[in-house]
Amino acid sequence: LLAHILVSKFDDHIPLYRQNEIFARQGVEIPRSTLIDWCGQAVAVLRPLTDMIRQEVVGAELLHADDTPIQVLDPRLRQAGKPRGVKEGRIWTYLRDPRPWGGSDPPAVAYWFSPDRKGINPQTHLAQFRGILQADAYAGFRDLYKPDATGTVRVREAACWAHLRRAFHDVWKGSGSTIAREALERIGELYDIERQITGHPARHRLAVRQEKSRPRVIAFHAWCEAQLTRIPGKGELAKAIRYALNRWAAFTLFVEDGRVAIDNNPAERAIRPVCVGRKNYLFAGSDAGGDNIA
């Protein structure tokens, strides 16, 4: 019964008040307050397992990371005079998935809740992580990429070409820019190569990328620099180009390491269940409730 309630809420995204109605139709009266208590207690029983999963995930050499907002009830806000007693918390996800490069470890994903989006949150989650982190350009990750006191860089950044492609797509969709369209075509060629090597060993992926992707990446860099001299410096198109050039080492890491993905889509897929769930249960009742969701 407890497993059914947890799976119904967190995997099938059925809020507890709906589950209460479903049980009632079957002749079983379980108050919503009881369902809430059972969820909290069941999660407490599972916590040693989720802690082990988290340790296993952050012990990987390559991670995908993402986060998404979640509404959390906070009565203190209403007491302070704000009309809605709701604040914005975050659910963070970190994913290990070696299947695209033929790795033998099983995929695994860990989630954390935080009451805000301060950089200290991912820095705490990944305090023991050593390796390559693939994520968006969120400023809170930056301290992870800095050298430590000994000058050692323990976390290398891998950027997401899907985010970059999205920026050019928005420009092309809004203005019909031929420059943005050409950027999409150039990035599309890289994805055509990726589709051919998904699931192959890292050594094979690296060889193909060095032969086919690297020349295209170098050409794309030169093309971007040339376009900046032809377009308004404050426009969205220039912003997209600078987004790539300013983080070029992170964008090109995938052609230097066969394990690195071209984008961060695996993390976005892993965070999607939270996005679907929050449309139904709308908010967590407290920070403890947000932690239970994670």
C-alpha cells in the first residue's frame, strides 16, 4: 500500500487529495493527513537507500546536472504581509549515464531539494565530485570549475550545444535571420555525426569526432568571430554568438573526450518527472515536503 501511494504520487503524479478520492470510491477511507504522514515516514525509511544512490552518483567521473523550480508553502511570507505564502525552492538532479559511450556502469540519478537557488547548493552537493560536469551556464557552478588551493582543477566544465542551438533557433524563429539559420545548419551537422556514434565505445567516438567534428567546430568558431563584425553588438544574435565564444573550451571538450556528450539533454530528461508532477500537486507543503519529493 505504501509503495503504491509513493509510486502514484511521484511517478504517476497523482496528488494525495486525488488518491484520497480514488480510495474512497473503492470503499477505503484514508484521510489526506494520514497519506501525508505515510509519505513522510516511507521516505524516511528509504532515506538510507537514497543517500547511497547520491554517494554512488557523485563518485562518478562524469555527471550531467540540472535544476528546476518548485513552489513551497511558507506561512512566514504571509505573516510578513505578502499576499501569497509561497516561495520558490529548487530540485537539483545529477545524472550518471555511461550507456552512450559503451560504459559498463549502470545509469543512476540523484536528486536534492534546496529552499533557494544559491550557488552553495550545487557546491555542497558536489563537494566530493572529481571529474567532468556537463550543465548550463548557471553562475552557481562557476566556483566548482576554479582551481583549488594547490592549483588543481578538480571539476572540468562541459557545455551544452542544445542550449546554444536553442538560442540561435529563437533568433531565427523571431526574425528569420539567415545567419541564425546557418548556425543551426552548422550545429545540425555535428548532431548528424553524433547520431552515428551513440552507443559506441569512447575510443571510437573520439576518433570519429577528431576526424569529422573537430574541423567543423574549428570552422564554426571562425565563422562566429566573422559574424560578430557584421551584426549589431547588442542584439540577441550577437548574444548567442558570444555565449559560445566566451565558453569555447567547455563547448569543445566533447571533441577531446569520447565520453562527453554533445549536450545536457540527459539531465533535462531526468528532471522532467518533477516538472510533470508540479503541474498536478502544485506545491510542496514545506521544505521537508520538498525534500521528500527529491
